[in-house]
Amino acid sequence: MQPVTREKIKFMKHVLEEDPFYLVIGDIQEENDPDPDVKKDALQAYHEFLNEYSSLRCGSVMLFGRKELPDYQFPVADMPGGFEEWICIGKIEPYPLYINKQNGRICCLTGDPGTEMKIRHYGDFQEFLESYVFGEKYVEIGGRDDWYDLLKQRGLLK
């Protein structure tokens, strides 16, 4: 992960801990049991994140921790390429969020059962965190909700 993203996560973790009401808006938990063998591949930034955080819930975005991942892989069967190409890493309420194993790109499968499903792309993991979770593009996935307001209030948005 880039240092600027790491700092934003730490900053917002501290902000969320300031007021018990903020637990409704988000929660960022640190990982106590990191994996020492992080590979330098397309998923490196994601694995570095998993080594630092056991879960992240920021507004509409939830990222599962390493221990939770196995319990949430069933939506992968709906993705083109299935389990060979994808890991379900969380959700953008209420839709599953995936990372591509080959290129590290993030996407979300949206739509309701019986309707046409669409795949929305959010760049690589670093870009997703920087722009869509802690940046200006959050409004595209979460709207102007309490998380958006908190980011704006704390100076992370213009």
C-alpha cells in the first residue's frame, strides 16, 4: 500500500474511535496475526492490507479480513471465470466486491436476481482504497451518506 493511503486509513481509524456514534458509520480493525510471506504479485497491495487490518467497514464499503474470507466465497460462482480468476473480498452494500487474481483489479457485480447483472470496475486495490473508499469517488458508490459527510468534515474531500 502507498504511504498516503496507509495514513488516511490510520487517520480515519482514529476519527472513528473518537465518538461511539461513529461505530454506525464505520469501523476499522487492526490485524493481530499478519502473514509474513507477502508475495510481490498483482495482489501485493491487497495482501499488505490484510496484514494490517482484519476488517474495514466504511459507509457502504466492507472489506473482509483474512479469517473471514473463506466464509464469503460463494458469490464467486456468479463471476465470469469463477474461482480460477476471482476472490470475493467484501461488498459494496448489498453487492459482492471482487479482486481479480491475475491483475489485482477490483470490481463489483451489481443487479438483483432475475435482472441483468452488471460488472462495475474500480481500478486496482490501491486506487479503490484511495479514490473510492477514502476519496472523492466514494460518492459514486455510497452516495452522500454519513461516511461521505465524515470524510468531507475531516478534510479528505474537497
